Amino acid sequence: MSEARPPAHAENHRGDELAHAVAAAMYRADACSRALGFELLEVRAGYARMRATVRPDFLNGHDICHGGLIFTLADSTFAFACNSYNVNTVASGCSIEFLRPVHGGDVLIAEAIEQTLNGRTGIYDIRVTNRAGETVAMLRGKSTQIRGSVIAGS
């Protein structure tokens, strides 16, 4: 006789509850994302979505959003997705493609989706879109789990 297991949606729900708790703890500790006004919109196991409004101080000498700030939004979103299992996880490498300029006042959405998690290594794709829904950048991040957890004792 096999052991009774909860339905898959119940397991996903518990995983999502953990992801929410981890995200709340991380966001409280993430001075950079908070200072830049990044908003965490959604998180679940292996997934995160964030929003940022392009402020005047985000603009570079060409009067478009500085690529480093687009990267920072994508990287922060990546961090929330890959830490959602409550295992301390860091980026071990990233590459980004900037696909179109972003102007002041625009609203960016970054969506991180886990592609694979194998052992301690994961790969995540992060799409950044503008208010019109156009893709402005794509980041691929590789993650590595390290010792510890975001929420101790969980």
C-alpha cells in the first residue's frame, strides 16, 4: 500500500506560501530594491515579477534609462525567484540583451521564470517589458545555492 500524498495543488500552495514568506523577508532586507522603488508584484516557487517606474535619475546621457538600472531590476527579480525555496542562492553568472530604449516615466515589468533547477544550480530567464508590453531586455541568470536559508529554522 502506498503512502497517501496531498494533491499536487496542495504541495504547490505550501511552496507558494514559503515563497511569499521568503520574499517578504528578503524585501525587508533589500535596501537597493526598496531605494530604487522596485515593487514586488508576485512570487511563487521558481517565479517572481517586479515593477519599476523609470524616474528622472534613472536616465543616462542619452536621456534613456541606464542599462545598469534595467539590469538591476532584472537581477533583483531573478534573486526573488531563485531564493523562493528558502535556500540561500546567489547569481553565479548573468548575460543580458538590451533590445529597445526605455524612456523616462515608462513602467517596466520584469518576470523571472525558472528554466531548470538541478542540484545546487539553476537557470532563470528574465524578461523585462515596457508599459506597451514590448520586450526591452532579456536576462539569463545562472544561480548557485550556498549554505543557509533566508528564513532561519524553516
